[in-house]
Amino acid sequence: MSETAGAVPEEAPEPRPRRRQARGERRIAQLLQAAAQVFCANGYTATSTNAIAREAHVSPGTLYQYFPNKEAIAIELGERLLAEMRAAHGQAFTPANLALPLPELLDAVLDPMIEFNCQNPAFLALMHGSEVPGRIAEEHDALHASLLARVGELLAHYLPDGTPAEHARIADMTFAIVKAGLALILAAPEGPERDAMIAETKTVLHRYLDPLVGAALTTIPSP
């Protein structure tokens, strides 16, 4: 009998226990939460893996078991935040919302976005940092471009006599107002001051958009 015939077949490696996988996911979530807090406080460039480890109350060695460097942490956090942001936009641009008058439409579109940014202040700090990883910047730019295109399509529907250049200009201005408003909203203390800043942002948007699309929203069927 040959050695091959008598050899004991190798056993397949055992799958990782579910409990160990769950513990690893909890540790990753702990590290990402700590990273979000440090990125928000210090910005991406000034943040170090040691600072993230301290915030997470773990050793740097423990952090390196899950992430090789700061960039990997930022990419994982950024991708998760972008996925949540896409979901927030999905809640906003629904056919039911787009059939509303302008004040109610602004509430329906802005409230999920404002809530997301208030719950995730690291989003703006990470996405608009000067030295964030290119992969995050590219995905954020793609999301921004798709939203601009979506708003441009809506403006073309409500303002059929306008040119593509006019639609793009109005969309850019709308996004600029929202971005500036979000910065002020996040800077305001939570409570009455933040609520007042949210109301001011909506007022500015309404006064800008109402002369342009207010009448169309009530006369043209929603897409």
C-alpha cells in the first residue's frame, strides 16, 4: 500500500466561532466610535492611532489587530458613514415627499440629513478634511455629484423653460446654503439654539427657492 493511499486526509479548518466573530465586531465598532470622536475633535491630519486607542481604552497593539493604520480606520468609518448618508437621502427624495408644498418638502428633505449630521458630526470633519484618504474623497464626490444631478433633474421637471446651466446653478446654490447651514447647526448647542438655527436654515432656503419653484410645486404633477 502506498503512502498516499494510507495517508490521513487533512481536516478542513474549523470556522471561526460565532462568539469570537461577535466579539471582534464589537471591538471594531468600539474603535470606529473612538475614531469618529477623535477625528471630530482634532481633524484627520492631527489624529494618530495612539489617540484613537486611548479614546477606545485599548492598547495600540489591540488596535493594530484590527486596523493596520489610521488610513484604514478612516476608510472603514467613511464607508459606513457614506452608506448611512445614502440611506438618509433615500428617505428624503421619495415620490410622496416630492408631491408636498415647498415648506413641507424642505422639512421632509432636510430633517433626515440634519439628523444624520447631528448624530455623526465626524462626517463633515472627515469628508471635508484636506488630507482624507483619496478613496473616501472619491466616494464622497460621487455621492455629491449624484445628489446634484438628482436636484438638477427635479429642477428641470419643475422649471422646464430653464436651461441646464440655470438648473445646475440653482442646485449648486441650494447645496451651498445647506452646507453653510449645517456648519452653523452643528456649532450651535443642542436644544433651543440648534432648533432655531435649523429653522433659520430652512427659512433661507425657502426664501431662495420659493420665487423659483414655489408655484411650480403646486401646479405641475410631481415626478
